[in-house]
Amino acid sequence: MDVLARQLLISTAVVSATVLIHLLGLDALQGLLRWHLERFTRWINLDRVLVPLGVVLGLFVLHGLEIWLYALVYWKMQMLPTLEQALYFSTSSYSTVGETGAILPDRWRIVGVLEAINGMLLIGWSTAFLFQILHHLMWDDSDNHPLPKGAIARASKPRRTRQK
């Protein structure tokens, strides 16, 4: 198989896997958030801190899984000699920081560049998710959202709950 075709095939598989991980992870985060808000919001006053913190930590876990997936591909396919180098390279590439000292062999460098594009898109998706969740929970008055509106809004705004 041609070197470029092999790089594109591997990149497509890993990008597809990370998008699936991200999609399922965001769905799970939203489900956990809904579960928390339906059961605990009435008696826990710390939700203005706990909810954003929980969502951000959940997003870190998702991105960590995706970075580790790339690192394991780099290491298992012997693109980089050690797991530590593979993880460091993957984190740097995914976050688009750039130069890490570790360099992929020429026959694999397209995979690293495509990881950077993938990471940029997934981080942007997470940012949009976080903004949308926080906007809805704190300020939004629309009825077409799966989470309870205004669930962590300031006390000056009356708290509304979704009718079932």
C-alpha cells in the first residue's frame, strides 16, 4: 500500500474513533448533568460551582481518552519508540502546541498533522458544548432543551423546572 494512502487510512480510522468517543462522551455528560440537576439541585447550593467544574473535568477526561488513543497508535505502530514520547507528542499535536522534540518519521508525519486538525475541531466542539450548557442553565428561557432551564441561575432569577 502506498505510504500516503496508509497514513490517510490510519488517520481516518483514528479521527472516526475520536469523534465517536466525543459524541458518546458529550451525550453521557449531558445525561449525568440532567440526572444531577433533577435530583440534587433543590438542596445543594453549590451548583454554580459544581456543575461547570464537573462539565470541564468531564471534557478533560474525553480529551484525555482521545489523546491516549493517538498515543497508543503511535507507540503500537512503532512511530515513536516509547509510550512517554508517544503521549507527549500526541498531547502536543492534539492541543496544537507544536514542537515537542519528538518527531514522527517522514512516512507517518501526515498522521500527526491530521491529529492537530482533529484536536482543534474537538476542542472547539467542547467549547461550544460548554458555552451552550452554561448559557442554557444560567440565562436561557427557551423550552426546547433537554436540561432544566435556569437550574444554576442566580437566586435573583426565579428557578423554573421543566414540566413532565
